[in-house]
Amino acid sequence: MSTTIDTLEQLQALYGEAHERSLRKEITYLSEPYQALVAASPFVVLATHGPDGLDCSPRGDAPGFVRIVDERTLLLPDRPGNNRIDSLRNIIHDPHVALLFLIPGVGESFRVNGRASISLDPELLALCEAQGKLPRSVLRISVDTCYFQCSKAAVRSGLWDAERHVERTSLPSAGEILKAVMDPSFDAQAYERELQERLKTRLY
């Protein structure tokens, strides 16, 4: 007997019907409460789809860095990074994106599905200025659907519980990770020193 579910009928039989409230809270625009969640969030995960599959990328800045143009439009600035531009390449291939907003200390998260375009409009760049610097580009995201996720995942994981925070030194450093995947002769300590300097001077 197969233990793999591979039809929608099997899946529906296992889980039953969705709770009505979980369906009704999904809307096609940013309501005032939903706008408040976006404005309070300093961190969002951007999901995109490209010719080689899916990608998920973290984006963060001061709360409100994702600008609300109106109830159907968001702006997501692209700050300096590693120039892989995986997400941007994917958007050229497929404009559909998904956003997951997190707010420190808040159990609920907020999800947006929409379509993005890469803009160099000077007015949009200016709206996303930070620390006196403009982003390289801005994603203009048209909202298709949005809804908030209840706090169960955050509660189960203890995500915001300080007593459950992981001590960074208990895990391999960024330099050690690079050394393991790149080259045994890679100077992990030098990389760590340079990284700390970049984090102070090259965030924008």
C-alpha cells in the first residue's frame, strides 16, 4: 500500500475542508490592518520562480522599508548584496512573487502574492532612499492576494523566545562555512575580519 499522497482527492480526504475564516481572511488588497503589518515589519522573505526552479531570499531594513504606494501596490528596494541577483533574474523570467513578512515579537506573519517588475523610476528610487543612498533598483509589486498567518508556527518554534535563542558561536562561522565548501586554503579568519568591516560600512 502506497504511503505517498499524489492526488488532490487523497489530500482532501486526509485534511478535510479548510476553515472558513482561513479563506475569508484572504483578500485582493491591503486593508488598513494589513498595511499596519507591512509598516511594522523590518524583515521579509521574497520567493521567486525561475527557469531552474524556486528561490527564497531574505530582505531586511528599518520597519517600513517596504513602501506602501496604495492598497494594491508595494515597493521593495534592492540594497547592496552579492550581485548574484537570483531573485531579479527570476522575475525577468516569471513576474509572480510571494512575500512573507515577519515582525519581531509578533506571532502572526503576513503573506502577499503578486507580480513584480524591476523599476529604475527616479521617483520610486527616491521613495526608498535609506541612509542618504538610493537602492540600485526597486521591485514594484502589484498585489494579487494577501492574508495573515496565525501565530501557531511562531509559538511552536519559540521563534521570539529569547531563552531559546541559539548562541552564534555554537555554529560554524560564515568564514568556516565558506572554507568547507570552497577551498581548504581559504582564510576564514581574514574573511571574518573583512565581513565585520563590510557590515559597518557597506550596508547601503
